[in-house]
Amino acid sequence: MDEAKLRAWWWHRQGLDGSLRGASPADVLARSGWARSVGGVGPYLTLFARAGTARADADAAAAAQQIHELPSARGCTYVLPAQDFALGLAVGDGFRDAEMRTAEKLGVTREEIDALCDAVVGALEKSGGPLDPDGLRAATGDRSRSLGEAGKKKGLTTTLPVALGRLQAQGEIRRVPVNGRLDNQRYAYVRWSPNPLASHALSAAEARTELARRYFAWVGPATAGEFQFFSGLGVKAAKEAVAPLGLVPVESGSDRLLLPQDVSAWRAFEAPATPQYALVSSLDAISAARRDVASLLDAGDRERDVLVDDGKERAIGAISDLPSHAILDRGRLIGLWEFDADAGTIAWATFDRRRDAALEAAVAATEAYVRDQLGDARSFSLDSPRSRAPRVRALRAMR
């Protein structure tokens, strides 16, 4: 397979080639895929790298419910466009009971959570506005209770998160960031009216097939195993989900599959001849949706050692998830970057020590965006300037 063409195709389909410049946040997410959100800058960088979206415009789109952070595929949180709110909730439905099972081991009954859910809904309707967890605990009285030391050991200190998770998954309530930002994990809750699931007519099986249709449009050619990971489905359920799509191997004998309607475009596609650069997050869909870093690398770069989260060096082609934010050229992973919050600059390096005017301009634009609009570039909620300092030093040493 022509790996350069494959990477450039992903780059194009993801809208990193400039074809989404100026597009709305909802349109970006509809084409490139749902943006993984774990309290980091991933959603913002997804929009900026493709459309040049200002942070204020992304926040405004979220406030207007044009995009929203929801529990969805695999039960994980993503930022979705409005057209997919119901689908996201539907495909996440099968994963929402894990917290309830933990609570049951701590002596909590489903009837108790039912009563707490009713109390939360009543409190939100009475308030007429958002309530944070402290406000909800006060408003629901003894309906919410501590789970003591046993709960702490299992990561579940009270019964309230169980009720909030259930109500979100059911589309009865939605969470809103207290500061209006997408790189935040402090939330308040409001009633969701109308409930997006009220007009959702797909069966569970049909919803899984629609998820598969979107997935292969976003990041195809992809393998069945990659879709299975993204969706969180078992082997049999994943196979059943993709069966109605009539997926086509990208070439004879390949396990990488395309939607039939994309085959002609793929065959006619030619990779751009000149460099096109983008700085994306470590959770960008071009990589995270497939968890296959090696496919974005030239063969000669796969054995390069990089610093990973455990403080050790590993060959970058042997890891599933990006260890830092990524620098791409037409879909090829050519380097890594982190934001040095103390210096207010991006620490970056390319594997071949490449430096040209276009690359310098891409770095400068992203640096200004992060410094002036975001303030930092956390990969996830627990990332901090201190925790990433070793990675910053390692990148500066690579140059």
C-alpha cells in the first residue's frame, strides 16, 4: 500500500488540508469526527487546526448547544455536533451501568438511585438554572449520601455521580462547564429540554451501524478492529454493526476498509506534492480514533525513542497513543510538541530536524493561539506544566 497516499487521504478526510478553513465548529466535528474530551485542549485544537476557530467562537457554539460534550462511544466523553447528540447518547447507553454496579457492591440499590434521579430532576426544574454538585446535594437533602471509606477506595464517594451519570445518558440533564470552557472538568447541571432522545427513532443495532458509518467516513480506510476499539463493542456486535455498510478493502488483501461511496475518490486521490503542516492535539481523531501511531510514521521514524508518560523512552512506532501533541505534514507524523507554560512558548522538535518557513509559521500560529486564547495546552485534566516538564526538556534536547 502507498503509505504516503494513505496518510494524505486521512489528512484530507479530516479536513486538515485547509478544506474546512472558516467552517463552523459543528461542521468541523460532523466531518472530522467527535473530539475526545478529557479536560484537555483536544476539542479546541481540533477546531483550530482545521478551521482556525477562535476559543471564544468554540465556547459560543457550546453555549448555543451547536456542539456539546456528551458520554457517547465506549461510554467516553466527546464533543459532538448537534446533529449527533441523540446518536452519541444512544451508542453510549450500553456502557452507563458500570458505576451502578460499583455502587451496588457498596450497598446501594437501584431503587435508591431512581429516587435520587427524581430528586435531582425536581431540584433542577425548581431552580430554573444550573446547579453544581454542592448545590444539588443541598437541594436533594438526604436523597444523596456518602459511601464512606469503602466508596473512596472504589473511586465513588457519594451516590450523586451515579444519578448524574444516568440522567445524562438518558438525555434528561446536561452538564455545562462552570467557566464556559471545553478544557474544564468542573460542571454544573441543567435540565435538557427537549430531550434529544425524544425524537431518536433508531434501534440499538441501527444506532451502532450509524456510528460505524460515521467512523469509516471520518477515518477510513480503517480496520474492523479499530472500529471495535472506538465503539467499545464486542467482536460479534462490531461485525454486525458494519455488515450493512458493504465496506470495501482499500486494495486486494488489505484489512483496511472503505465505505463504497468513497472508493472512486480514493482511487483518484493523489497526495499533495508540497508540505502542508498542522499542529494537533495528542487526542486528535487522525490518531486517537484508530490508536495506531505507527501508521502515521514513515518506516524510518518508527524506531525513534520518545519520552512517554511513565518517564521512560520507547520506540514511537510501538505505542498506541501519542505521548505528546503532534506535528503533521500531509498526515505524516513528523514531530512532537508541548506548551511550555513558564516560557509561554511551544517546545517542539521534528524527527528529521526539519525547519522551513511554512513549518515555523504553523508553530508560531499555534503558539499564539495557545498562549493568548487558551493559556495552556493540557493533554488531559491531570496534565500540568510541572508534570510535562520532562517532556518539554526532552523535546528541546531533540532539536
